[in-house]
Amino acid sequence: MGNFLSAFCTYIIPRNDVESSDEVSKNAVNEKLISLIARICKDFRGVAFEEHSEKMIFAFEQVSFATQAAMAIQIEVDALNAKNHLTPIGLVSIGIVSLINPFTGLKEEERSIQLAHFLADAAGAGELYLSEGAYALLKNPKSLLCRFTRQLLRTGEDRALNAYEIFWNPTEVDLGKLDKDPNAIDLEIQPIRSFGLKLVASIALLFFGVLLLTVGYEALWAWLIYLVYR
């Protein structure tokens, strides 16, 4: 077993201007994606998990092999979509993790398998995510146009997980934003806090409105003046 795991999710998107996007054509595109993933992973010394074959996961000895394979897959998928205008669009999301938990320093196989698929699911169609452990072992992440992209909350984890994205097409990333701060607060993972602030503001506004209706503007103003100058 290698030191890094890559998980893959495939997406088949019908073309609105083509009537042939039926189940048969969707399945054909999906089979092409699966075959392409398997071929390229093996070209980069990836080994399929036979016991997890239904999950499409491959193991690599080095993170460089895993990332190069992932980028090669995305490039070929883009070329395939550009060439075949009459078939549905096929896209792949990829999650790459290290078997070594960066927080504990321990090799955790089962957690790594789950985390790889969690990252692949969290990534959008056509995106490539790295875990913090995998990112830390890249020799030169900037040469890959790799940057921190978001924080993720996963059941069973006691902290937010930093996800790093690799861009294989330079036009898709603002080079000036490659140093995005992973310690910054991600508002997407704090819906409770955001909702709480809105709720408090709404209650305060409602209370103020009730006071206006019950005691009147002049009495309320006189009370505020009294509070300020007492």
C-alpha cells in the first residue's frame, strides 16, 4: 500500500442542446471516465484498492505521482469534452490525502480512505482537492498553482479541515491569491454564528418597534435622553 490515496467521483452532465443525452450515452461516458482514471493512475504507479473497488480509490507511493496523475486526468477529461460535442459532459472531482494524520503523526488507513472520499465529494465537479497532510509534503506547491481554498467540517473530526486546490489551467486562478490564509475564518462553516447574529438583531429591532407603538415616540425619546444625561 502507498503513502497517499486518491479518490474519484464522476459526474455526467447532459448537454442542453443535444437530444442524445440519454441513459445509454451517459453510461458510455461514465465508462470512458472510469477507464481513463484507471489507465492514467497506473501510468503514474497508482495501485487500485481491490477491496474498495466500488469507491474508485488508488494508492500512490509519492504525493507527486498522485498529483501528476490527477492533473493528467483532468486535462484529458477537458480534452475529451471539447472533442465530443454530441455526448454528455463528463467531469471528475478528486480528493488526495496522506495516510499519515498530520495532527497525530500516525498512519491511519481507514480514516484516510474516508477522508479521501470526503474531499472528493466536497470538491466540485472538475476540481482537485488536497488534504493538509498531502499539501505539507509537496516540494513546491506554487509550481502546481496550488493554494488553500476552504475549510471543511467532517463528522468525527475535532477541528476544521483545511482543503487545498490544485489548478492545472493557469487561467482559472488569480496568481495573486495563491497565498490565501488557511487560518482565516471561513464563513461557510459558521452558519450557526451567522444565524445567531441575525436573530439577535431581528429581536432587538422588533423590541424597539413594539416600544414605539406602546409608549410613543416622544416618551421613548425622553427616556433615551434621561439614560444619556443621568
